[in-house]
Amino acid sequence: MKKNLIKNIQNFAFQKHLWKKGDKIIIAVSGGPDSVCLLDMLAFLAPKYNLKLYIAHINYGLREKDSDGDEKYVRQLAKKYSLPISVLNAKKISKLKKGENLENKLRQIRYAFFEKILKKENFNLIAVGHNQDDLAETVLMRVLRGSGLQGLSAISAKKNNLIRPLLNTSRKEIETYLKEKKIYYRTDKTNADIAFFRNKIRHRLIPYLEKNFKISIKQNLATLAETVSDDFEYIQNSARKANKQMIDENFNKISLEITHFLSLPHSLQRQSLREVISSLSGLNNVELVNIEEIFKIIHSKKNKNQQTTFGGLKIQRKGDKLTLIKI
């Protein structure tokens, strides 16, 4: 099992071009099974690829003594593997309420910390321990929330300087690997709390689908995410090329020609608007309801000027021009 899993991860890394010889990788280590497995794998492979490794850990303080125990254990791992480590103490955010806002805040803190180390230590990659189960759960979460192609793309194996070497590896394979190597890991008790949407999908929905439909739901969802990701990348690149041809861009304002816009396929129209909105407002997940509101303005037959506002933007139509203004 150990050798097979290492070989599978090497093959996956090769297929997805996750790293090359001589790369310098920051490893996000929480102390849980995924990140501990990732650390052990990369430490084993480092001599073969001449990789330089560095551990990053965040103590959010959300689980009080357990969070401090996680930090202590990760520091022990750094000594075990003779690797440098940086720890961020972010306990102040424990005052935030549970839910989506907290989840987003944690993500922002996490990746800002990783990027800071990346620049300070002159490293070029960040490795995180997302696995195939995480991918399946994320796809299902976004399906249930009515996501489009961008949301269904979910998690990619590599995006810019972020890599996910375990994305083709199941949680069960990871736990078996650690058991066989007798490697201890920390357990986050909140992962069993079904008050969280993800945990409800993990412990209720996915087991129900596996039991009652006898399908490889996790593998199928992972395949869906990969296929959709390729399709979305094509649409996104096509929309960006189209925007270059039809928009007039200033510092806080972007205008596009409606006639040219309407000549595009509908899928490119939607993505074109998302790209423009994102570049002006910084919004990464533009809701479909907002896109449809803009379409109403574009297709309106009324003579008077049409406009709407959302996300810090004012969108208005005058003649053949649709203008988005940062307010």
C-alpha cells in the first residue's frame, strides 16, 4: 500500500505538472491526517526531486487546548523531519461566529500567511492536503447551492502557485498509509459536527448515496470536477479574449459594446460579465441572479436609461453602451 500510494501520487504530480526538480515548497500542515500524510510524502520524495521544504502552521485558537496541541505536534514534526517552520497565532478570530463568514475569514488568513512566507523565504509553491473526498464534498456543496461551471470546477490540482498532490487520493487511502507507517496525527472533533454544511454532506449525504445507489460517488464527482474545470478554463479564456476586443476600460469604469456582446454565445456572455465585474469589484463568485439582472437591462426595449447596483458597482445602459462603474 505504501509504495503503491507513493507511486500513484508521483504519477498524479507528473500528469498535472505539480512540481519540477529544484522547486521550493511551503507545506500547509494542520496536524490532521491529510497534511501529515502530505508532509511525509513530500519529505520522502524531496531527495529524488531536489525539493526544498518548509512547514507553515496556523493556530486559530478555535478549539482552545486542542488548537495548542495541534501547534505543539506540528512543531514536533518540524523537528522530526529537520524542516524550518513558521507558525501564525490567529486566536483573535475565535471571537467570530461559526458559519460561512468564519470559513471565508479563515481562508483569507490562511492563504495570506502562506503568500507572506512564500515571498519572505523565496519559495515558489504552496502545497495543501486537499484529498479526493474533499473534492467530492465541495462539488456536492456547490451543486446544492446552485453553482455554475466555475463553482463546479471546485478544487484544481494546480492553480498558479498552489498545488494539491493528494487530490486523487481518498481519505481512506491516506489513513491506511499513516496506520501502516505508524504515524500519529491529530483529530479535529469539529469535523463530526453536522451543524456544519460540509460535515452534513460528509457524514449523511455521501454515505446515503454510496449505500443506496451503489456508485463510486467520490470518484465520479472528482471526474466531473476535472472535466468541468477544463471546459470552464476554455470558456474563461475565450471570454477574456472577447472582452479585449469590445470593452473600453478606465480606472473605475468599464464600458462594453452591446451589439458585439450579443453576438457572443450565451455562455461567453455570462462569463464576459463575470470577468468584468470581478476586475472592477474584486468579487470572485458573482451570483447568477446578478448576471440575470444585467441581462434584463441589456435586452430592455425601454427608451429610458436602465441601471442597477450591487457589490459596490453601478451598472447602466445608454444606447449601445453598457457601463459598469465602481462606486
